[in-house]
Amino acid sequence: MFGRRQIREKWMLLVPAMAVLGVITLAPLVNTLWLSFTDAKITAIATPVNLIGLENYIYALTDPDFQDALWRTLYFTGVSVGLEVALGIAIALLLNQEFRGRTLLRALIILPWAVPTIVNAVAWRLIYHPEYGALNSLLFQLGFISSYQSWIGSPALALNMVILADVWKNFPLVVYVALAALQTVPGDLLKAAAIEGAGPWKRFCAITLPWIAGPLLVVVVLRTIEAFRVFDIVYAMTGGGPADSTKTASFYVYQEYFNYLRSGSGASYAVLIAGISAVLILAYYAAARRQDEGGRA
């Protein structure tokens, strides 16, 4: 009887939180899903909304512009997260060594991550400015370029320049996760490997990297999901241009809703992006479970 009362009390504490969570997350999700099967338009609020089945999804999946936006988003996600992980691990390994000023550097490294994304985007847009940007000035004085470049005004360069700004903003997160994981690597194990003749690279690949793989997997998947939904930095830096070269999937949804005022088709694009994000989450759980089972074995 006492056990049932405890269970009832736990549910009484959980129900209010679950209700709030349902209102905040579930209700908008259900509404978006319903809109995706309609021909709803923001300009026709008083007009009856008609159910059109899978028409929006068929159009979305066969829309070449949306397909291009998806491939562009996948490229942005892969390159951005890959560079963040590589740079983050390298700096974490450096900060894990003993040297003067290490504590100060560890504190300063978080500053890019602490800067709001919009502020970061505006700052990098000024750095890339074709006339008085710091990047042009630096490269010109060092002799790497013979004339000032329009870094985010060129369709061939713009997306990569946005990626560079995104990497600068988010690599500190990888640094701190990797650095925390490095503190748990047994020093005796590394010393024993060194005595056996293993070099730094072999010790890193055979001992350090497998040891910190779990925490890194978490941050990689979280950053992948976040990068796949990128919008704000693109909006602030390029507005999707030039010539749609930086238009990502989320930016495409924004345009459907607020530029073309097609809330029904915009909802279908949003549901597709959410579905791909869900696949990434499931992939994370599968990879984490395999690693956990491998660790126990």
C-alpha cells in the first residue's frame, strides 16, 4: 500500500511538468504536422483550410531548389562539425599539457562560444567586408592576395566563409568536452605504452581517442543536429545569398512561411527537417548503445 502511495505521489509531481511540456512542445508539433497536409496560407486566414493529403510532401521531395538546400545543409553540417571536432581535440590536447598561462588560456577559449550567434555573425560580416574588412587587410599585407576579395559576395566562397564563422563560434564546446574527458585518461596507461615504444600518435589513436570517444560522440551528435538546423548565422551574414549559395533547409522553411506566406507547404518542409533530425538522434542512440556494449564487453 505504501508503494502505491509513493507511485501516486510521484505521478502527482510529474503530471504538471508533463502538461507544461506537452503544451510547449507537443501542441506546436501537432499543429505543424496538421498544417503540412493542408493548403493553408498566411494571407488567407478567413478562408477555409482544405486538406490536400501528401501533396505538399510530394512537391517538397521533388522540388529541386529544396533538394539543393538539403545538400547544401549536409555539406555545411559535415564540414563545420568535422572542423570543430578536429580543431577542438587538437586544442584540448594542447591545453592538457603543463605550461605557463594554461589556466588563463583555458578561461579565454570559451569566449567565442559565449558570444551570441547574431553578434558573431555581424562581427564576421564586418571581417569579410570587401573594402575595409580585417581579413582582406591582413591577407593583402602578408602578400597572400593581390587585391581585396568579396568573401561572402561570391557564390563559390560564401558558404565556406559562413562555415568558418560557425566553426570559430562553436569549437570551444568541443574543446571543453574533450578536455574534461582527457582528465580521465589513466596516466599510467600512457606511460606504459610509451615505455613499450609507442609514439605520441600511436598512443593517441590506441588509448586516448577510444577513451574520450563517448563524450565526444555526445557533443558531435548535438552539434550535428544543431548545424543541420542552421538559420540565424546565415540570416545575419548573407540572407541566403548570393544566388542562393548559402540558402540552407531551415532558411528555405523561413522563406516559405514569411516571404511566400505558404504556411502549409512551409510546415511540410519543417516536418521533413524534423524527421531528418530524428534520424540523427536515433543514430546517436544506436552508436552510444554499441559503444556502451563494447565497453562492457
